[in-house]
Amino acid sequence: MTSPAPAAESFWVSLNQRAGEFIYFWGDAAEFTWRLLRWLVTRRPCRGTILPNFYQIGVRSVPVIATTGLFIGMVLAVQSYAEFTRFPGMKSWLGAAINASIIRELGPVLAATMLAGRVGSALAAELGTMRITEQIDALWCLGVNPIHYLVVPRFLACVVLIPLLTVVADCMGVLGGAFISTQYFGMESFEYWRVSQEKIGLWDIFCGLTKSTAFGAAIAVISCHRGFQSSGGAEGVGRAATDAFVFSFVAILVLDFFLGLLFNGVSAMLWPRG
């Protein structure tokens, strides 16, 4: 009969190991972020590293982001129309509800999620491959800081271009929702756009773009960090790409929650009701 003492001891050893790995992970991530921000502030990116990353992250993401935004608006119009027509006088508010949902929430969150899958996984896989093939170590030997040379341009590309890609997604979503509402469901175009213009303001656009900027920074830091920590050959690269997407997606949801609370509080202070 097995004594319970070894089992309990094994449990506590495993728990301590897990706790140590958790603390090491967050400590290493914090140090990585600090080094990135220090290089970002103190020295401009290396020549020839900005435009290729802008093209890979921004230009090549336009088709998938535009398609995603278009169908977000169309699906939202289809789902919302049935609910709004159940209440008298609410049908004219359909455009405002669709556009507010896209600009403040669905556009930034779903665009960032798509980019976390496309851009984040690619960044982690690329940097992970460079890690296991010792290209990053070669940069150290050449006197080049890998974070400054590899991470800073990718971080800038994500922070600058993900908000712009969100604008593309928002525009396509608004057009898709308007097309379905006016052409398929037969709503009057002037009334649709009039109510939308009255209910959507610069504050809504500011909130959506601020969220997308934070999402872009989170995707860049998490993906590059997972790539730099990759090990174990091809399996490690695949694991890094998967972790980059999963952690980025969780970070997007967490940031969306706290930023939503922040913006609601600021809005209540600036425009108090009653």
C-alpha cells in the first residue's frame, strides 16, 4: 500500500515548480518589454528594417481585414434587424446600433484577433526560427542588439498599422451593414445615415482607435517574446506560434475589458447624465 507522504511531497514539488515557472515567465516578459521600450526611446530603428515590416504587417493584411470587416457589418445587420423590428419606433435606430458596435467594440477586437492569428503567429514563428538556427546569437557576435534590430521595427509596425487596419475594418463594416439594411431589408437610406451620424461621435472613434493601439502593442510584445524564447527545434517554433496567438487573444480580451471600464468612467465624468 502506497504511503500518502510521497504523493503529498510530489504534489508540493510540482506546485513549487509551476509557481517558479510562472514567476520566471512574467519576470522575463517584463524585462523583455523594458529593454524594448528603452531601445525604442533611446535610438531610432536600423535603416532598411521599417518598410519591409510595414509591408508584411500592414499591406498584406488589408484583404483579410477588409473581408472580415465587411462580413462583420453584414452579419450584425442581419442579426440586429430581426430584434429591432420587434419594437415599434426602434427600426430607425438600427444604423446607429450597428455602427456603434462596429466602431467601439467589434471592429477593434475582431480585427486585432485576426491580426493576432496572421501577424502574431508569423512574428513568433519567424523569430523562433531565427533563435533555433542561431541567427540571433550571430547578431550578438556582430555587435548588433537583436531587440533593437528585430523587435523594435516589428513593434512600431504593429502599433502604427493595426489602428489603420482597424479603420479599414470599421469602414468596410459600416458599408456592409448599410448595404444589407438599405438594399436587402429596404430601410430608407437618408434616415439610416441621419440617425447614425447623430449617435456616433469622435469619442466613439477615439475609443476604438485607442483600443486597437493597445491591442497592437500587446500582439507585438507577446509574439516577439514568444519567438525569442523558442527552443526545441521545429516543435518549439510551432509551440511559440500557438502560444503567441493564444496569449495575444487573451490579452486582447483583458485589455478590452479594462479599457472599456476606463472609457465608460471618463465618459461619465465628461458628459454626466441628468
